[in-house]
Amino acid sequence: MNILVLGSGGREHAIAWALAKSPRTDVLYVAPGNGGTADIAENVADLDVMDADAVLRFVEERKIGLVVIGPEAPLVAGVADGLRAAGVAVFGPNAEGAQLEGSKAYSKAFMEANGIPTAAYARFDACEPALAYVREQGAPIVIKADGLAAGKGVVVAETLEDAEEAVRDCFEGAFGDAGKTVVIEECMTGPECSLLAFVSGGRMFPMAPAQDHKRAYDGDMGPNTGGMGVYSPVPIVTDDEMAAMVAIMEKAAAATACEPFAADYRGTLYGGFMLTPEGPKIVEFNVRFGDPETQVVLPRLKTDLVDVMVAVAEGRPQDVSLEWSDTWAVCVVLASEGYPGSYEKGKVILGIEEAEDIPGVTVFHAGTRVNADGELVTAGGRVLNVVALGDSFEEARERAYEACDLINFEGKQLRNDIGKKALQGRSAWE
């Protein structure tokens, strides 16, 4: 089978890596891809992943049997709709299903309508009423631009002044059209974790839980990022909490196959959870694999990913069956100096082969490219995802950091405490 993966980050490299291992995969394409996907697939740098017609032409020319849409933007734009209408098997929801991530107001209304526990909220289409609500509620409080804002449209405001500034930023255009509507939420407390699931025909098949580290610097300090490291499974999650999260995801999945959805949801549903004192609650839904969660979840999946994705894409949930390894996985992100602010590109990367000589280590590329001289160089804020498997949390963590020490590029930035809190137990969050 010929397979096309759309996207260019660490998530897409991890997906392509898992698909490439399948005996069912004949030719694998990644558009536009990165320096790492070039080693296992054919990169298609000139294909516009937001143009459904262009993607369809490529699919027909290359006789693609499965399209996997990695990022959220093409899903929200309806790329899956155009492909499905032409009879192509697509892993990823249609535009209506993608609204669960594309509009925070839509997502909150969906949760409210289906009895899914989440933070109390209000939505606003004008600045002054939003400011009045913030003043009434007080801080801490969470301000969210409604639409897609490349991960930058959420502010956890610790003071009333910060909350007011965040509201004004949204309505004054800091996030473009994404900030025309604003969702304001109560500030929930507790550790966060993620539970991803394959969803098709209203049925949900949970993946392994994972816990991301969003802050840029050690000790959970600094600005929020797209994720600086992650591990799976999550030792602080109790059996009761896991059962509650699975039940919530089952309820959400069932709702995606009912009105008002015109077509059932086929792809990944990402549940971002807060483990509150009242039990797990949804912080947000995403409509695709998480990044960097995918990089620790897929290496633990023993089932052939092609089998799973084709069954999901073709609406055959009865044929989905998942088997997981008992290994632990830890991922440490190597970033460019200055990330998540401004940073330089084009720094030569060395040491990846030596790092991957360590047992259980795989390096997924996030922001890399090959320059005119054939050198691997940095091309983004998050550059590499260094993933290590081990028989214990400690072993996986030690291998990941040993591998990080072997990889070098000018300005390499990383957190040195990924997983450290979880090793201390639940009390570390109190």
C-alpha cells in the first residue's frame, strides 16, 4: 500500500516511523516532511497540505491507499472532506469533527451538551462584556482565543491585570481571526495528563496515557511551549482516574457519531485532562495526535499501525484491536536557543547516529532540514525529540539524557527535569 502523511513535525516523523515498520507499507510519502522523514520516506516538499485539490491530484497520481493528516489546520480547513468525497481512505476527522479543536467555544458547548466534565466557562464576542466578566470572577482565570492560534492563544492569568491584558490582546487582533471570540474559564487545579484514542463509528480505543511538560525551563518555569518533554505511562494516575478518563472519552466518542455531526468521526481524539480534586476533567480536545505525546505513545504500540489506521479510516471499528508493550518511554525535546521566542536557524546538528546506538533510543526530527551542503541543520524552535524506551521509568529517563548529551548543535536548549516530578509521586503537585 502507498501511504501519504501530511505534516512536518516530530509527530509526523513518529507516525511515519511506525507506518514504515509495517509489511503492508510499499511506498511512504511525507509532505512536506523534514530531515528525519527523508531517511524513511520520500519527502514531498512542494505539496500544499492545505489545498485539498492538490492533495487529491497527488493521491490519484501516486495511487495512495491511505492518507494520514497530522496537523490540525488542514483538518479544520476540510482537507479530509474533499479526499473522502473522492473515495480516499483518510485518517483524520472531517471539518465538522475538527471543530472540537478549531473552536474552543464549539468544543465547550459539545462538552456541556454531552455531560463531559470540564471547567465552568463563558464565551464573548466583544471586549467590554468579557472584561466585566473577568472582573466579576477574579483571578486566577483562563483566557482562550476561540480559534487556532498555533498554541499561543491561551493565557493562565494569575492576576486581574494579566487577565484584562489577555482579553484586550484577543480583541485587538493579537491572534488574528482566532481571537474574535473569547472563551473565559475557571482555573482548575491538579496535574495534567493526556489520553489519546482511536475513534471510528462512535467507538473509542484508548492509547497509553502520557504526561507532557509545557513550560520552557526546569521546575516548570518560563513561558508555555508546544511541549519540552513527555513520558508514558503516567505513574501518578490512579486506576480510578484512568477508568474515569476512559469513560469520558467513550462518552465523547459516542457523541461524534450522532447529530449534530453529519458524518462520524474517524481519526484520533486527544483528551487533555486535569486531575482535579473532584476527578478528571477535560481541559481541551484536540482532533489529531499530540506532539510530543505521539513520540512516546507509538513506540509502545505493538499492533501494526497501518492495520489500525486503515480500519479507522474505512469505518470498521470492529477490526480495531490494540496491544501495548510494558516498556516505559521518555522523550526529551532539544530546542533552539531562545525558543519559544525568536531563534536562529541553520545550526549544524551532530551526534544523532551515536545517540541512536544506545539501546532503546530513537531520535524523531521536529524542526530539521538538510542544507545545500548535505548537512543536517536546525529549522525550527523544537528541533529534535530524543525518545528512550526502558524496562523502568528510571532506565528510560537515564537513556534519554545520555542520548541528549551525545547530540550537539549551537544553542541547544533542553529541560533537565523531564519526569523528575513523577518519580517523586503525587505529592510533588501539592
